[in-house]
Amino acid sequence: MTEILVQLIEGSSINNFILSTTWLWPLLEILHFIGLSLLLGSMLVIDVRLAGYAQSMNVERTSALLPIAAIGFFVNALTGLLFFLGDPARYAINIGFQLKMLLIAIAGINALLFVVKVKPEMQNWNPYGDTSKTAKAIAYISLLLWFSVLLLGRLIPYVGTG
């Protein structure tokens, strides 16, 4: 299945464009880094506050950073897709890439748990007080997942391919 997908992508017009445009890959790297900064910077503030720290910051106001995190995620999803389309054979069998995609999916499930379990109860909290055990668990898991995604992304060029 993976081989068929790789064969479909290799030689496609988008693959050829990415590989033949000398400035595109470095531009994608820059945009991916900016997206990463927006995503992780926002999530760091949100998760640290949800973990019960920085109580001088209104916990409900940290949600104002969610659109910035979403923009960062969108930028990274788009640039990441273009990286994959540019070199599908390398990424498809790379264990670092595979684990990164798995952790991103788990982070999505964790975010869904936040929306379902924590967001509804936040209105009952003291905005400058402590947070629930559920919020703390979700925050710590989020921090672990996103920094693991960052680490795996950096390791992709250096880890085995399969």
C-alpha cells in the first residue's frame, strides 16, 4: 500500500515542482519553523497555565491563544504535506516521521478530551486559581506530546528508514 502511494506521488506534477524549484524547500523549512513556533509557543502558555502554574494569568484568557495555535498547526500541516509530496519514499519509511504522525494524532485526541472534559468546567473555576486534576493531566500530556513531536521532527533526517 505504501509503495503504491509513493509511486503515485513520485513523478507527479507537484512532486516535480517541489524538486525542481530550488528556493521552495528552504522556504518550506522557514514556514514550517514559523508554524512550529506559533503552535508550540501558544500551547506552552496554555498548557503551563492549565497545569496550574502562572496563576497570575487568567486561565480563561489563555484560550485567546488557541487561534494562533490553530494557524501554526495549519501552516505545519500544509508545509509538512508538501515535504511529504516532495520526498515520499524517504518519509513513508522513516520511523521518526511515522512516530511523529502517530503522536500528532494522539495530540488531536488529547485536544478533543480538553474540549469535552475541561472546557465546560472552566466557567466554574476561579480564573486565577488552581485547575482540576483532569486539566492538569491533559496539559502535561499535551506538553509531552508536542515536545516529542518537535524532537521527532528534528530527528527525521538522522534516524533509520524503516
